[in-house]
Amino acid sequence: MSSTPSNANYQFTNTWFESIKPIWDKLIPQIKPAKILEIGVYEGASSCYLISTLAHQNKIELHCIDSWEGGIEHKLGGFVEADMSSVEQRFSHNIKIAAAQVSGNLDLHIHKGYSDFHLAKLLANGAGNSFDFIYIDGSHQAPDVLCDAVLSFRLLKKGGFIIFDDYLWSEDLPGGVDPIRCPKLAIDAFTNIYCRKIKVISAWLYQLYVQKIED
Ligand SMILES: C[S@@+](CC[C@H](N)C(=O)[O-])C[C@H]1O[C@@H](n2cnc3c(N)ncnc32)[C@H](O)[C@@H]1O
């Protein structure tokens, strides 16, 4: 089990966030989001990064959505990649460490369950047009990603940013790539249909960075 360099007590079992960090190091301090939503948090690597990067100086409100059931792509293959209850425990452990370092500057909301339900609930509770930054890294199935994108757009304020992770991700299936089981088709559909309301930011292409310019 590895730990991030900044705190030896963190418990992370993968290095997914390490390749993203250099780009976020440039972007996040520029946009300084105060109200943040993450879809798919796993062990909290990106959540802990956002807390430790932003909440030392400013108060942030962070909403984390996760079913802690893993992706459907793992279940369809007949196995679950990780013991997800241990993943959830490591998320709680890691978030506690990050939160303790920023004392009263973190307003944390954990929404356990499926993203379609929780995104719709946030909208129904009046959170439309209120988020500065939304990170979409939940289900990788195109229909789910499309639903996450459309509901996130409604939750995002004008000028706010959505980052899609795994834009170019695909599974190594016996019959080749199935585009319906990848995020790209959904992200392309979203960026095409919303082209008058968003600006695609030029950045590292494994993720796709989008700014909302119109409601
Ligand atoms: C790739 S991991 C997220 C990684 C995390 N962003 C990080 O930087 O470490 C994807 C997560 O999305 C969650 N997930 C998958 N489908 C979901 C859905 N429909 N609703 C909510 N969470 C989902 C999984 O349980 C898993 O924890």
C-alpha cells in the first residue's frame, strides 16, 4: 500500500491521481473553486488533493458522490476489482487526515449511492447553477457518463469548470473496444450538443476540461 508523499499516514492503493496532479497543480490554483462536486471518489486521492490545495487559505464546500460498489464494467466481467468496503474505509481514513489539516475550512458532504440519484437530489434541493468545479470520474459506461454530464451542467455555475476523467479510457475486451462501455462517446455527445454553452479548454487529452459559458 502506498502513501502520498505529503502525508505518510494516507492509505492509497493506487497511483491514478499521480499523472493528473501536475496538470491540476497549474489549473486548480488559477480557478480557486470554493464549491466543488466530485462524482467517483474511491479512496479520496483527488478529494484529499483538493482539500489540501485549497482549504488551507479559503473555506471550501466539497460534495463527494460514490456508490462504493465499483464500476459496472468490473461486475459484468464477473468479478469486483477491489474489496469496496475496504476502499470506503480508506476514503474515510484519508479524508479525516486531510480535514484535520485545514481545521474549520472544510464543509464536507458525503453522498453514498448512485450519481444519477444524488445529482438529481442536489438539483431538487436547489443546488442548480451553484458549483464552481465538478470532477466526473464515476461510472465509465457511456449512458451513465452522459447522465452525469447533463446533470452536472445544470449544477455548474456560469464560468465554472467540469473535468471528465478517462476521456480516452477503454477496456481490453476479447472482441475489441466497445464504445458504449467507454466514456468518450458520451463526452463527445455532450460537448457537441452543448457547444454553444461551453468552451473546451486545451489541456492534456486523457482528461477533457470544459468551462460553462452560458446557462
Ligand atoms: C476510478 S474510481 C474514482 C477515482 C478517484 N476519482 C481518484 O482520483 O482516486 C471510480 C469510482 O466511481 C464509483 N462509481 C462507479 N459507478 C458509479 C455510479 N453510477 N454512481 C456513483 N459512483 C459510481 C466507484 O465505486 C469508484 O469508487
